[in-house]
Amino acid sequence: MIFPDSSLAIESTENQLIARRGVLGTLGLAGLGALLSSATAGAVTSQKRGSAPNISVPTSAGSASPAAAAPAALADLPEEWLQRHGALVPAYLRYLNGLKMQRVCAQQVIESHAKAKGSVWNALPPKVWWNRMGYTLRVVDRIAREMNVSKVEVVSAYRCPVYNATCAGAKSGSWHQANVAVDVKFPTRASQVTRTARELRDLGLFKGGVGGYWDFTHIDCRGVNINW
């Protein structure tokens, strides 16, 4: 099942987003919500509200070749992590840059993957899943522009299962493992981000989960609306 093209879907949504109380407006976005719901249902197989993704998740991003000459933007990434992922790293950076996000930095998304807990490294998502995260990141970028926020910090995006198991508080069925979820920090109160994300979602920008925490917000595009 193919997820909706991130640029076309989000741009279509943006074209319909007009002012309400100076910020939000009346939206004809039900079609986008239905499209994403259908696509997500095909990818994660008819999940009940709040249930874990019922999919097989690889433990790594795939076979790695010797690391290609990394772009300057990737020069500060851990060498061991770069060696593990080879040519996929610059390819993923090119994909993220192609999303033409205004408030989410592609390099910073890559950095959120290049982490270890002890000897356990996180991984890039499988290439066939890249467009899933592309959609979610475009949603985050749209929320940031609605809030007039200049920069978004991606704390966590894809987490491979072995790495996810080492993260404090992470559930075994975390949607991060399906590459549809991000934890983000905006340079403002997290409660404001959570509230705006839920408002835009409920107006039809996307379908998914929004979780509010004291210092970050979880946003995912699982295809079913849920709050915590």
C-alpha cells in the first residue's frame, strides 16, 4: 500500500487552510483525512484505536555498503553509525531535502536516528517506508508554520525495535517502529504545540495520535485520531 504523496497531500491541504480567529479557518479537508486513513489502514492492517502497529518491522535499515563520501551536512554524525548505513545515509538526506520543508531541518532528522543506547544503535528506516515519515514530517512542518515557529527539533523519529526496547517509557508496539511517528520540540511551550496539533488534526490536516508531554509533543499519522 502506498502512502499519499507528502508534497501533494499537504500542499492540497494548505491551499484550503484559511483564517479562523486569525489563525484557523473553515476547511474542506475531509477528503484528505479519508485518504490518509485508507492508506494507513492498508499499511498497518485495521488497527483498533490506540493499538500497536500490526506489522513486521525490520531491525535495521537494510544491508549497508561501505560508507560513501558523506555530504558536509553529515560530517558530524558518528562514524560507526555511518559505516553501518553506507550509501543510504546521503540518499535519505536527499529524500528529506526533496520534501522542501521550511521549519524542519533534514540534517536534524538524520541526527535523530544516529543515536545509541549503550552498544545498541538506532537505524535508518527501511527505504520502502521513507514516504511514511515524509508525510508526518510535512504535517509537523505545517503545524510549525501555523504557529509561526522558525525551527523544530526532532527528538525521535523512526526507532528500530532493538533500539526502541532500550528507550525508557517506550512501548513495545510504539508507532515510531512503523516510521509514522515523531517526538518534537518547538521553541515555545509544549502544551501550545499539542493544542495546535490537535486543532489542525481535528480540522482534517491529518489523522493520527497527538500526545502531550511537559517538554515535547508526539505526533503520528496512524490513520486513527487519539489523544493522550
